Amino acid sequence: MATLCCPAIAVPEHVITLDQTLDLARSLHAGHPQLGLALRLIENTGVRTRHLVQPIEQTLTHPGFTVRNAVYEREAKLRVPEVVERALGHAELAARDIDLIIYVSCTGFMMPSMTAWLINALGFRSDTRQMPIAQLGCAAGGAAVNRAHDFCRAYPGANVLIVSCEFCSLCYQPADLGIGSLLSNGLFGDAVAAVVVRGHGGTGVHLERNGSHLVPDTENWISYGVRDTGFHFQLDKRVPGTMEMLAPALRGLAGEHGWDVSGLGFYIVHAGGPRILDDLCHFLNLEPATFRYSRATLAERGNIASAVVFDALARLFADGGVTDGTPGLIAGFGPGITAEIALGSWVGAPVEAARRRPRAISTSDIALVHPTVPRRFPAGTTITE
């Protein structure tokens, strides 16, 4: 009876608006032959604000991949602990109750993974299993939920912590001037998310079924070029039309579960752009308001990669959830082209007694375990439940 609990979300303190993005594009690429098209595409994303891990002046410079990856590691260690603490609190668990940590990120690289640092720094048990997911891009949020569900089915009563850390701004490449790159410069934002899947008890989405679908021969539609300067995001112009190919997979999985995908009570999907959401409405016969949480995430945060599904889910929780037993769908879309899909029903009260109910860890607990871990986010950081 795995339950996906309320996520914790945090976004960095540096904000860039749509108008500022457009002004920067005009000044940086004044002579670009397709500037007008790029500006129209950026305006049509629906993104109004994005949060950046560095001030825009630093974001626009490229000091080299070594420096950028050092920034990624530093900022991840600075910002992840408090988000983890809040996610554990939402689930009414402590670090020692977690049996698996899934760490999701496609915007920086660490080995050993951030999971090892978390276990050492935040008081998780030394036998806590580790599962880094680094190469599924925006689909990885959905994949993490599904792998957590699988683990809880394999080990009944186990608890899983999922952490998503995406600093997309660290992938900015000033020399990439293709339309896809210019569009991505106005689309992606930075965020950190954490959420617990409880094997017993908990409030949220009772996970019932999951599945994955790969669209054949689309490997190059969303990809990274890995070069001396780091990760170069590559986007094919056919990507916005992929929902025509993925919507049947969503319908099919729901049908296998005995559900009508067009008649569910909530939908939490990755918001890669407004076309994705509009096409899902069309192909699944849904009203535009169906994806209001994903649309809000896109407008206020931009595309925050694997963290989108957690931010959108947090908005459903903030709205008070839905009636107990209401069926719903969670889906992440990303490179491959891949869809990771989960089906579940809303649980407004724990369905089973908790295995243990110790108090959640606090910032003082973290400091005792690892005195160098900061107790707060940097001044100005926006934290949402």
C-alpha cells in the first residue's frame, strides 16, 4: 500500500521574468536571422517567471565545465537538506525510517552520487539503498515515483525518499545559437524537490499501477551533446507533437487497470510546454483546466525538468487534495521519447497504521549529525510546501 506523500519544493532566490528574458535575447542576439521566431516561441511558452541558482550576470558567463559542476555540487549540498527535512516531516518519518534514496538530476554530475553525501550528512542509516537516476531528463520524476512504487511492492512496508535537484541554468551555452537552444534559454528554470513514498500509512496518492512507454526511433529528438564545455541541450522541432504518440500509452495503461483515462479526478503531468498540455487535452478529451497545476508550475517556475511533477503535485496538496478514493494519473515525459506513468487513488487519511511514528528530523538534528550542513537556505530563497 505505497502512498506518495506531500512533496516539499524550493526554488532559488534569483528571478528572471519573461520581459527580462526577451530583452536579453534582443540584446545578446540582435543580429540573429531568426530572432523574431525565437522571441515568438519564448513568448508562447507561457513561462512568466523562472528562478535561477545564480544571478543572471553569472548565469550568462561560461567559466568552464569544471567550475560549473563545482557550482552544481555546492548549491545542491546547500539547498537539498532543508527540502529533505520538510518532505520527511510531511510523511511523519525520520531519516532512519528511509530504506531507499532515489536521487534524480540531469544538470550536474557527482560520483559518488549525492545519495552518499545525504546518507552521511543527514543521519540516514548506513544500509540505506541508493538509486541515482541521471539520464532520463524530464521523465525522471515520473520514473522515480515508479521505481519507488516497485521497491515498496518488493519490500512491503519500506519507505523511499525521492530527491530531485535540477539547476537547468548551469547548462546554458552562450555559443549555441540554434532555435531549439534559444527557446530552451527562455523555458528552463531551477528547483529542488523531495517527496516520500511510504510503504504503510501516509496521506496522498495511493500508488496502484505504473508503466513506461518509449516511442521508437526518437532517441535524437531530446538529447545532450556532451562536450568540453559541458551539457549541450538539443531539441528537435518534432518534440511538441509527441503527445499524439504518447497519449495512447496513457489511455492503454489506464484501460488495463479498468479506468477510463478521460474520466479521472486529477492529472499531474510534466509541463514541457503549453503545446504538450493542449495536445493532451485534445487526444484525451479533457478540458484545459484539467492540467491547471502543471500550467501553474510552467508559468511560475518554467520547465524545471524532473521536478515538475512534484511541484504540480504539491499544488494539488495545497488545494486540499480531492475526495478519498478519487482516481488520478501522474506522468513524466522526456528523452527517448519516454513516458513514465503512474496510476493511483487519493488517500485523505492513512490507510494503514504507520510502521513507526518517530518525530521528523529538524534542522537542529541535521546540524548535530553534520555540523557543516547549513540550517537555512540563502537569504531570499523561496520555499513552498
